[in-house]
Amino acid sequence: MAIKINSTTVIDDSRNIVGVAVSALSHFNVPSGNTASRRGSPESGEVRFNTETNDFELYDGTDWMLVITVAE
């Protein structure tokens, strides 16, 4: 499944990062909150940071999947 930001593919179906130009000084904010604050009707491809579990999560259309765990 490709991941898109503003209709632009940033990760393709083969999990390759594409079409992203980021300098060392760039950043973007990811939606965040605890498990209970997940949207009630998420869309496939949504990414968020779970502040309760310290994980980045991706909604695959059926369930939330672990993408990255942040080490403490």
C-alpha cells in the first residue's frame, strides 16, 4: 500500500521512499495522542504517533499497525 501526503506518493507499494525532498532543517508534525484518541473512522493510510505506546502507527484499512517504535 502506498502512503500519500496531499495526494503525492511518498512511499510506494514496494516501501520505497519516493518524491520527497527534505533538508536537514525540515520537519513535519504527525498527528499524535493516546490509543483512546484514535479517530473513530480512520482512512486507509493514516499515520499517527501513539503517545501511550511511543509507536508510530499506520491504519491499513482494517486495523492500526505498528510502523516504528521509539526507543526510550
